[in-house]
Amino acid sequence: MITPRFTCSQTNESLIITIYCPSVRAADVEIHVDDTLVSVHINPYFLRLNFDYQVLEDDASSAKYDPSSGYLTVTLTKLNPGQVFDDLDLLAKLLAPRPVSAQPVIEVISEHPDETNDEEKELEELLSKTKSLSLEQEREEILKAAENDWQLPQVLQEPQMSSSIQKYYGFLDLHSGYFRHVTHTENEVDELGAEAETCTVAERRQRRLLHEDEKFDGEYYMADYADDEYIRELLMWKHPYSDHGEIFQYTDEENATMLRLPRKESIQTHNLYLTLLTILFSYAYESRTNQRDPTPESAWTLSTLTPAFSALDPPNFVPKSGADVGDFTMQELELTLATSYRRSFAFPLYRSFILAEACHKDIAQFLSGGRRSVVRCLLEVKNILDHHEVYYVYSKIWIEDFCVWTQAYASEDILLTLGKQLASLKIPKSSIEWKLETLEAATREAADRQSDSDDEDSDNSDDST
């Protein structure tokens, strides 16, 4: 079945679903309404949407097909007229499966112990036959042993391949197998090598930190600190997604991308929000340094700056007992962003603390726009990664799921609160652990000495004349 393009709108009394399904027979349309769930089937298209509130299929409802345009317009009645249906533009949320109520762990078969059904009797008979067969095999082995001076047969067991060596990664640790042959690809950002599939969480973090320490170049950082004219020009650029005054509307291309996203159920977790911050930082850096004009290096930059990509090492904090999913301490936020700061000083072209701070502010502004702004950023990241022949893998194991999760499961209130927290958060240079203040002080001293030397040369030149 094909998921068609669609849009949703509403009036005070009705919910309107507009579906693009060209070259079909209107007489074949099947519409089913079940509380908040609406299904539309017209071969070869199938659409199932889950809304926040109930709708009805009554006499006021209708379905009209325009063969000239190929659009089917389904109008359903709201159970409560005047009720506002939110997030009708978040297509992945509407397409997400309806949560299924958990089945009871203990099922009562019978209230009377002496009652047994036919299935229980069949099971008892099967167990009895199995026991008889086992006893018969044991009897035969004993007879053979008696004939052979009581030497019981001994068979070496074939060694079992342990599956515990396989580790999982990606969104909610749902993925594996993507990096089995990473050494044979041109993946320049992978920091785990051939052990990517077997490294524990602790080993990933240890390797990441070691790699960052090896790649950090104090002289490179000092050079960018001393000659920051172009970097300061980058600071003047304003990201268009930081302006939330205009009416928000996804483009046709963005809607098409959202329709192709996987349909998955998910949950909210503390660390998913923190991982989202690191992805948004990488996107902010890439956008600001290229002013939203991607280059062939953009996928490399995004993948390198995100620790969950290059080292499969997302933030991994344990919330306090009883704490809500959205309760973030300032220390957690500082440590999360400090990792992104570190990577921006160790790998990309421009390595500047003031540039990292600008990206930090960009994240706060993205979050202040809520889910829609964040999803738009993620869709751009997905588009860049999907067009790379190697780094598309990070879209598969992280970004696709994040696009769905942000629309359908992430809390709008938590995202807005995170934006406010980040706006007031300051990342101290000491948290980077590379003595940045000492390097900057040494750079200023060198500049001062150079300036004094130039003044002396100028004075000597004047005296000689």
C-alpha cells in the first residue's frame, strides 16, 4: 500500500482531510472512523491517522473526489464542536500508531484450581510423552554402557557463539549491524573502527575522549583566536529559524519527507532530549559557517561534531529517583554542551569559543520555536546526510527516528523549557579541560609583544630620517 500525500485542516464543527490520490475510482473509497482513528483506503492508497480528539462519521460528513485534480476531500464531524485540534501539520504525529494498552502480566485462567481445559490436558499429555521418551533414551544408554564395561558415552559440546558480544546503538539502542564492515568504507568520522559493533558504552566514551584530546591543536586554536575577523563576520549572520514571528508552514518537500518516515511507536526519555541538543549544536555550527548553503563537507561536519554519530556515544545521565523526564539540572546541560564545544575546537575548520557560543544561542532559539522549529532543523540534517554515500547511515540510526519522535512524542513544554534553560546557561572555559584561558592569554601577550616591536621599529625608522 502507498501512503498518499495529505493535509489536514479544520473548521469550528469539522475536520477536513485532503488526500492526493490521482487516477482512482471514487466508488472504491472506504472510510472507517473509530474514535480518534481515521482510516481511508482507496486502492492502491491507504492512510491511517490518529488524532488527539474524537471525530464522527454522521450525516454532516462527506467525501468528495475531484478527478481533474486527483484530490479526495474527506469531511468529518467533531464530537465536540469548537474543539481545536492541535498539531494538524505534524504529519509524523498523525501517522504514528495509536498506543496499545498493555496486557496484564498475570492472566487468571480459572477461579477454581480443579478446572482444566482441553489445552491444559493436551499439554499434560505432551509432557508425559516427553518424559517417557527421555526415560527410554536413558534406559538404552545404560544398557549400552553395561555392554561396554559401564563406559558412558561422552560427547563434546560444540562451542556456542555468544550473542552478548553484540552491542546496540542509535536511537533508544534499537540498531546494530550497520558498522560491521566500516573499515572497508570511506567513513572518516568513525572513531571505533572494527570494534564499533562490540564496544561497550564505557569503551565508546573512553575512546571518544582520547580521540578528542589527540586531535585538539592548541596552536590551531590560538591562530583562530588571534585572527578571528572572518569568524566575527559569521557571528553577524542570523539563522532564519530563530525568527518565530511569521506564520509557520512546512514546504511541500518537507511534507513529502515526513510521509516517508518510518511508522514507529516510541517513548520519552531523559537522554533523548540531551542527545537532541548535541544534534542541534552540530546543525547550528554547519548552518552558521555555511549560512545554510551545504557543501560537500557538510555531512562530514555534522557527523564529526555529533558524539552520538562518530563515537556512538550520546549523553548517558541517570535521572534522580522520582525525577520527571523533563527535569534537567544545569550541570547535565553544561556537560552535554561542553562535549559539543570540545568537538568544535578539535575537528572542524573554524575553532573558536565565541563561535561555539553563537551556536549555543542558536539552539536556544530553535527550541523556543517548539517542535515545528526543531523538526525543520532535523529535516535539513536528514537531507544532508541522506545525500552522502557513507554518512547516510547516521540518518538511518538516529535522525529518521528523531524526526518522528520530535513530532509525535516529544513534549512541547519540555522543549520550550529547555530553550529557556539554555538561554541562561553559561559554559565556562574550564569545563573544556584544555586550558583555553591560558592559550588565549598567551596569544594576547604575543600580540602585545608584536605590537611593541612594530612601534619600536617605527620609532627607529623616524629617528634615522
